[in-house]
Amino acid sequence: MHIQIINFRLKGVSEEDYAGLADELAPSYAAVPGLVRKVWLADSENGVYGGVYVWQDRQAMEDFAQTELNKSVATHPNLDDVTSTDFGVLLGPTAVTRGSI
């Protein structure tokens, strides 16, 4: 398993408009090979949005990085200050704490 956390700020678009776009994009993400789960994030108070991606493995994450879906979102004009951080998973303690990945 591999975890990726992406954060960004909205630029020139409301949270409501972004939520609508997220609803439209969700089925495309659901079809991404190797993506076990994606949790969509919103911190309205601080203006930070993003997602937590649970990947089958690091290679799945790297393969997705080359897709048109990823490129179109990464370069979207209404997203600013985009950051991406990835992490390996410690499976033993994660299983004990019901990390269900």
C-alpha cells in the first residue's frame, strides 16, 4: 500500500463550484487502476482542499501521474499552491488500529 496526500487552494472558483466539479470527476477516479480509495478533503475555514489517495503500491501512483486525468487536474487554472506528498504504509500497526487499507 502507498498513501498520497494532495492539497491545494481554490483560485477564481467557489467551494460550491469545486464540489460540483469533484462530483463530476469522482467516477473517473473510481476507475483508475491501482487506486484503492480516494477521500476528498475540504477545509473551508482555511481554504485548503485536496485528497487522500490509497494506492495499491507506489507504481500505481507513479503510473497515474502520467495520465491525462492527473495532468488535467494538476494544471487546472482554478487550483493553486498544489502540493503532493507520498508515504509508505507500516502495515503491522495499521492493521492493529483498524486502518482498513
